[in-house]
Amino acid sequence: MQRFAVSRTPVREAIRRLVADKLVELIPHQSARVRPILFEGVRDYFESLRIVQKAVFVLSAVRIEPAQIEAAKATQAALEDASARRDIAAIADLNTDFHMAIAVGAGNTNLAEIYQRQMIEGTRLSALTLRRYLVSDWDGEMAKLITDHHDI
């Protein structure tokens, strides 16, 4: 509250949203904390992502409009620029935006909402690995991401 000079209400609402997105957990009579990533949950995440993503891609292949494709291409170009700058935060946001452009193209709002939750969780997981690639194989990992997006 002090850092951003706001009252309790916006902070409380932000925490409620983070709890709803399963990024934060409330500890009764104490505080809130970032929800830990548990090893067991990683397998479940990837299994469900595979199913949801396939549905998004199949429906988008049939329903996506040319303007939505152009929006996804513009987002991809911005992602490539962010990759060249090694801007991890921008890459994470733009990757989600790219995938959500495809999800919106599927023409199913329920599926898009489920996919968005999957992308949020995926951002948490990828944040753990992208920092490692800054010093190991950044160019290789970004080339793979860019190629995957072009294939989509």
C-alpha cells in the first residue's frame, strides 16, 4: 500500500484476483503468500495443457478470422523483438498474448478462459527456466519458441 500509495481496497482486490488465479494462497489469520509450485502439479499441468491446447488449435484452425491471424502475427513480431533484447517479462506477456489470440480465434469463450488459466500457470513455470537460459542456451530456446509460434 505504501509503495504504490493506495488504500487497502485495491490491494485486497488484487490479492483476491491472484487467489482466484491460483497464484497466491491465503493463510488464515496471517497473510497471503505466493503459491508454491509443487512437483506433483507440474505433471497435471502438462497433461491438461496438452488437451486444452489441442482443442484450441483444432477449433482455431477452422474458425479463426484473417484479422485475428494478423493480430497474432503482430504479437509474434513484438515477441521476437523482446527476445532479441532478452526481456523475459515482455516475452512472458507476449507469449500469453500470442496464445490467447489463437484461443480467441477458436470462437469458444469457455475454452479461451480455461486456456488463459493454463497460460498463467505456464508463465510461472517458464519463469523458472527462462532465467537459466539467459546464461546457457538463450538463442536455441528462443529459436525453438519462435519456430513453434510460426508453425502455429
